[in-house]
Amino acid sequence: MEEDLTWEDEVKYLGLILASKLSFRQLAKYNSDKFWNKVHMIIPWIGRHSPLSLNNKVLLFKQILRPILTYSAHLRCIAAKTHRRKIQILQNKILRIIKYVPWFVRNDVIHKDLKIEMIEDHVENISRNFFSQLQDHKSPLINGQVKYAHANGKYPYPYSTTKWSLSLKPP
């Protein structure tokens, strides 16, 4: 039996939307929609009229909302800077809601007050942990994946080949 298969421009696989041109535009939109849907569900707990303490609001952000923003972040590192910037904007907006600060307060001040790192820094830490676990894995197939990381600095997160004693160069 011969069956004609149709060519799709986008495929959703394990929560990732893979486009034919690997633009990550649809994935950024999908993550944004998913993020705001979850925010609307928990806004009674993190909004300005919430009886929760600021520490509990930050904990809710870290446990519920930030994983949505950082899901597969170590794979999206090759996305355009504008798409990565959109994720940071989402975090900035929700932290403003949590802290309930006026518009003129700088984002870096909010991050420092809440002791939350910027998304790029958080993704850097996640990626470091991910790739360091790859190097020490017992399976030779998984351990061999480290060989395929780019060491030429083309991508902003070549952590698997970074010497741990050296500090990271900014992307």
C-alpha cells in the first residue's frame, strides 16, 4: 500500500513547535499564550490584592510560571535574540504584577529585590547543569552527545565544552 504523506510547515513534538525554517516564532507565541493562560489562573494568588506574602508569590512564580518560560530553553538558544527577549519581557511583566511596582522602577531593581535572576542567566545555569549531567552519564549513547556541541562560540550556550574554571564569555 502506497500512501502519500503531506508536508507540514510546522510540527508539534514534545511541546516544541518545529517550523520548516526553524524560526521559533510560533514556539515563542505558543509559550506566551500558555504562560498568560496560567497567569490568569493564578492571578488571585499573585496579584496585588492577594493575602499571600511576597515570598510565597515569588515561590509560585518559580514553581509554576518560570518552568513554562524555560521549557526546552537550552534547545532554543539558537533562536533569534528577539524571541529570547520576548521571554524576558514576560518575566518582567509578571514580576511587576507580583511586586506591584510603578512603571518607572527599573527591571533590574525588581529582579534584585526579589532575588530572581534574568532569564538568560537562569537558562545559562539550567544548561550548565544539563550538559554537566550529560558528561557524567553512565550510558555511552547519552555521554557521546557532548561531542556534538559547538565549541566555536557560534551559539550563545556552548556549555558542554566550556572549561569550568574559566568564566563564561558574554554572548
